[in-house]
Amino acid sequence: MDLNPPELVENKVIVEIDTQPIKRRRKKKSMVWDHFTTETTTSGTTKAFCNHCNKSYAYMSGGKASGTSHLKRHIELGICDKCPKTNLLVPNNKKQRRDQDGCSREMAKMIIMHDYPLHMVEHPGFASFVKALRPQYSISSFDAVRGDCVEMFLSEKQKLSEFIGEIPGGVNLTVDLWLSTRSVGYAFVTGHFVDRDWKLTRRLLNVSVVACPDSDSALNQPVAGCLSEWKLEGKVSSLTVSQSSVSKACVDNLRGFLSFRNQHVLNGQLLMGECYARVLSSMAQEALNADEEIREAVKKVRDSVKCVTTNEACGDKFEEVKRLFQPSSSAPYRDLLIDSQGRWDTSYEMLLAGYEHRQLFSCLETCCPGYKISISPEEWRKIESLCLCLKVLYEAGEVLTRPNHLKTANCFYKEMTKLQLELSHHTAVGEEGLGNLVNSLREKFDLYWRGCYLVAAVAAVMDPRYKMQHVKETFTESYGEEDAEEWIKTVGDAVHDLYHSYSDHNLIDSYVDDGFTETEVVVVAQEPHFHQDNGKEQLGGETSPQSEQTTESCCQHETQPKVEKQNVSEEYQDHTSFMDDVLLEEGSTLVTVGDSFSDFEITDIPEMKPELDQYLDDGLVSKSEEDFDVLGWWRVNSTNYPTLSKMAADLLSVPFSTVSAESVFDTEVKQMDSYRTSLPRGTLEALLCTKDWLKNQTL
């Protein structure tokens, strides 16, 4: 029987629960006051002074307002560097280590993403900022932060390697060579491919130091290192090289080297060519420097813009004249901006704005003593014609700078044929004041076009909205019905040859996967699809359109090795060697045809369903440009077209530009800055590659 009244029991419980916090609070407060002393100032306010550093804090005694949290932080967080260590709060060592490691990783990530120098961790200003922000954080040393960056690089590299191992097709490579003041080059090798989700993907794979960038074998080592390091031997579909800083001999040397190391490049189709953006920049520079008269007219416009934008008196007078000439209903004038010598798009925009203001500049000659530049009507006509030429090139390049700048190869075919037709139109009508400039630009682009049209056109056939129809229409419009037939047949034969190469290769793989041995897969030669006749390249028995131009200059790859067979009669063995590649174009871009499994028959294998014929005969897909995803279509239809889908993955991911979106209009070769050249090769590659992977949210 409980003799205590309920009220007392209840009160007792309350006392037991409430006394402990009071005791703990008192203990903590007593430890705080071991380090602080309160004093009343002359104004009547109370402050707490640190006994060690004499720093003062506001303090109100009595009631809730007398909290000491801000005083404890002064001790615990190390704000007072003279205060001895206390056990006011027992630190959690594991948590502190996790926090320290987490902060170190974030610092490494910050340095990589924003190109901050590694030495910033040693800068006194940065150290003071971090100390004030988080006093208990121990800033990493230079070597430690470099190690964190390399560790992040290796971790992301492993993920990317596994990521590439799951892609449905091959990898296309681009090589861009940067120069430096130290007379060494830096080769940026980038992979372009369709990922496991059928999205077009671009990743920087390697940054290699090139000791002699002017040598004929300058790019061999960077490409060889990339193939070996990423296990890409036999998996490279194409290679595109920016020729702005490398010689033709270097490209030719690399061509032979790659063919030897990667003998089944696109199952016999090897694309090596000049960067599309570099071609446009080269054409624009040629237009801006066509002759002395054009250069002088451009200089006068540039000097006029400088005078108006930098001379205050001249600028005020110019604005006054502009208000008189600007009707309220018309569109506003473009802004006048001085162009950048390293970007040709800024020169185009400057000339375009200057031409719009031509009347104002003429008035300025008579009403502004500080303006002493006279631009004649004839010179303005030259500027107008020049702007028309540059407009065509600018619109072609602008496509590469849009937010979603990664474009499938079928889009390049459309843009290239559009540019070709516009240049032909300007050549036909003739641009007043430019003489042979437009014709020269058209010839220059035609040279590039002849080198890469075949791969671009075959990729366009992989667009189910157009198939062969778009190819027929563009060639007919460009060359007329009679001449277009030859070009169209060249594309059609190339599509079929590629398809047979892929289907034969897939059949052999499937039979081996199903348990057949190589001795049970008998390979015999069939009549080759491609052959040579009197030194002229022929495709399917017909002379290719460009063969007569390239007969003397084109070279042949080394023949590929014979297919090894066992228990095969000598009669068959006489026909098992691969035929030499046939080069369709010798220029800056090379397309080789042949050396594929399509040159052989596989006996005792059931006839495959004509997948390509079914695809070409089926109706066109009705989709608009905005909402159609060509890779998404192939992903959905990969079951219906298993061979063609692999072919589409390789072809649609072929890159025609080696530069990033922000460098499309550059006129100068990229230069590596002095800070980066001072870094060890491995550190430099880690910083640049990891930045690219983080920027693209790799994995």
C-alpha cells in the first residue's frame, strides 16, 4: 500500500526529471566562466571579456537572455587562438574526419571546375577567409589538394571506362592540337559515341603532351595511348582531326598508323578529315582578307567604331545624329562593338552594325571635328557584299553553338548541303565588288565537301524521315538530274556495302557465341563489291564522281591479314586474303571502302532477312524537326533492325567538328597558358579531363 499522497509522488517525479538539466547547465556555465569575466561598462551595460584574448561579447545577466552559446563558440571553434584546449564538448573524431574529408573533396572539385590554381591553398588571403568561415578546418597543402584532384580523376575515370563498355556501338575520336609558348603541343583526344540510353555523348578521354608538334608523327602517340588506355583497339569507328595546326603529312601518317592499329575502322569505312568549324573559320578569314581594298574598308569601319565608342565628344555627337535619323516606328540600330581579333563572328557583327550606321558616319564627317575617317560609297558596297558572304558562314557556324550543340551526323548533312547551295547561288548571281571571292569560297568548300559527303550522306539515310529521298533531292538540286544519278548511286552502294559488312560481322559473332568453332565457320571469297580499273576507283562497277580527281594522289592502306582457317581446302585458301582499300577521296578527308567481311560468303549459314531493304521500302516517318529524336527512334526499333541499329549508332555519332561550342568562331590556334604548362603531365590531364566529366555530369 502506497502511503504517499499522489501529489507528492507527482512532485517527486517532476523534481527527478528537472534537476539533471539544471545541474548540466550550471556545470557548462561554470566552465564558460573559467574563461570569461563580466564587467559593467560606464554606460551601464554588461559585457563578457575573454580572459585570454580580451575579446568582448555582449552579455545580459539574469533570465533567458543570459545565454552563453556565443561565448562557448569562442572557445570551442578556436576563434580565440590564445585559449587553451578545453573539454567543454567532447569532439566526435570520426565525424570531424568525415567533415574534413568532405571539405577537401569539395575544395578539389571547386579547383577543377573553375580552373583555380592549385597554389591557391597557400595564398594567405584564401587561408584567412577559410579560417573565418570554418576555424576548425585544416586547409590542405599543395601536395594534398593535388592528390585529392588526382584521386577524383581516377575514380571518375573508372566509372567512365565502365560506362563506355556498355555502349551499343563504337567510339568516334576527334583530335585537337593546342600549342604553347614552351614549343610543345597538347593533343586533346575526345570520344563521341551513343551511350547505353541511346543519347549522343561526348567525353574528353586524354590530354597528351606532344614534344614535337611540327613532326609528321606528332599525333601517333596520343592516339595510340588513347586506344591502349581505354581498350579501344578495333572499336574506333572514325577519326576527325583539326588540321589548323597540323600538316597534311601528319594526317597522312596518322591515317596509315590508325589503319594498322585499328584494322576494322567502321568495318572498312574510315573518316579522317578537317574540322567543319575550322573550315568555316578559314573561309571567313579568307573573305575578310580577300584583297587590299577589302582589308582597307574593314579597317576604316573598325577605326570608325573605335572613334565613336572611345572618344566621348565624338560619341556624344554620334548619339545626337542618331536621334535625328532614327524614326520611332523602325527597329533600333544594332550596338556598335569593337571586334575581337581572335573571333571572326565579332568582325561580322561589327561590320553589319557599321553598315547599318553608314549614313550616321557620313554625317559625322561634316559635323564632328574629331572624326576624320572617310568611307566612300564604293567601300560601303564592298562591306555590304562582304556581310552577305559572312552571313552564310555565320549561320552555318551558329548551328554548332546552340545549347544542345551535340548534333547527330544526319544534321550535318542538312547544314552542309544548305551551305553549298547558298554559296552556289551567290556565285551564280555574283556579288558586286567582291570579284572572284565568292567563287573561291565555293571551291574551297567543295573541296571539303567532296572529302566528307559520303559519310554525311550515309548518315542522312539513317534518318527515317528522309532515308534516300533527301539525298536524291539535294544532289539533284546541286548537280542536276543527269549528273546527280552518279552521286546518288555512290551513296546507295556505300549504304549497302556497309550493311553487308555489319551483317556479316554480326553473323560470325553470333555463331561463335552459339558455340561454333572457327573451323566450322568456313569463309570463302565472293566477287568484291569494290574494284579498281585502270587506276580509277569504281563503286559497284561505276566510276565514283570524284575518282578522276584523286587517281594519281590517293594511296592504299596495308592489306588486312588473312582470315585464319583450319581444315579448309587449298582451293578456298587462295581466295581468302582481303583486297586493298579503295580510296574515294584523297583530300583532307579520307573515306576508305573495302577490307570488310562483305567480301566473303559464309557457307551453311541461313540467308539473312533483307533488313536494309525492308527499312528503305518502309514509309517515311512523319515528324517535325523540333520533336524528333533520331537516336530515340533507333533505340525503339533496334529489335526490328538489329544490324541497322548498330550501324546507325556508329554513323550518327560521327563528329564533323573537333572544337567546343564556345570555340566555333575562333581564328587562332588554342594556346595552353603558362600555369598549366608548369604542371606535371599527369596532373594537367587529371584537371582537364575531370573538369570535362564534371561539366557534362558524367555518371
